[in-house]
Amino acid sequence: MGALVVLAAVVTGTVTACTTTTGGTASPSPSGSSPTDSSPTGASSANPDVPKVAVPLDASKYVADTCGIVPKDVLATLRYTDAGEFRAKGDTPFTKAGPSCLWKLHGEGIGLSVSLGTGSRAEGAGGLAGIYAGYEQKTYIRFLERAPDVEGYPAVYWGLEDERPMGSCGIGVGIADDLTFDVYAQGYQGPDDSCAAATQVAASIIKTLKGA
């Protein structure tokens, strides 16, 4: 994660994602760059420190409509009023991990992305276990920190490095032992600002998946 950083391999949730800079305006790359795809197959059974998901949630409805997983009123609260840019799972480094959606505040260098790690799950490297495995390898994930649970679901802050002091925050939330979603907020004022935005969106996604 970080301006001008492009990961050569796919690593979930997932911030969800490294970033690119175009015309001086940084924006989150599609969160297809996710830690789980760089993890060994079968990672979900490896590390006993990986938090388990007691009540799995079904995100299949949003594989084809990932932008719809975040309520519009929550996006509006964060000033995202334009439609998000949906990117389906594909074969590029930024789309292999699963579908994603990107929102931008044009001209401000502020952006938000959400991704579902369904591609990583299909390859046997999904869930928080995939993120932990990627961190153990220290190839594409060099920062990992347990985050407060989000609406009762285990979460981690993760990335190529800790960008929270620079105003960017990536959080991966486990919604099944083999599936995460990732939220990446970039270009905010600092760790509190960026992580508050990412956590607010993550909490709204859990409520959406619960049908609340």
C-alpha cells in the first residue's frame, strides 16, 4: 500500500490495496491486490493465532454488485456522492483476488475502495488466514496488526507498510474462515481520520450482510 507502489503479486481482502498516483491525485488501486492470493494453498488451516469467524456471512449477492455493499447514506456521510467504479474479478494482479469497487473525491486525493476476497477463497488462500500467511512470508505484507472487531467480526490492519500516519488505512474483516472483505481509505488527515472512515464503511458492510 502506498502512493506509486504497485504490487507485482496479488495479496485480500482484500486494501485492501496498494495505490497509484495519476496527475498528482492519489487514489486507491482496485483492492484486488490482496494478501490471500500470495499465500500458500490451505493457509486457512495453518496459523493457530488467526481469529476464527463464529457466524459466517454470505456475500455472494455482492460479487456482481460490489459497489452496492456499502449503503449510499454511509457514502454520502463521507462525501462520496458519485457512483463507484466496479471492477469484476479478472486475471490481472489487481483483480485476481476478487471483485472491487472504488470511489474518489475528485481533486482532493481522497479515495475509498472495497473488495471481496472470493478469488482468493477459490484458490484455497482466503480469509484472515491468507493475510497472516502473507505476513509470515514478508514478501508483500510487511505490516499486520490486529484491529478491534467490527460489529463482532475479527479484523486486522494490514499492508505493504503501515500508512496510517500518512492518512491511509487498510482493514481486512473476516466474514468466514476462508473469506474476507477489505476496505482501504486513502488521502485522509492521519491515522484516526483514515481508520475511522475505513471502520465506518466496514461496519456498514457487516450490517448490510446481516440484512440489517
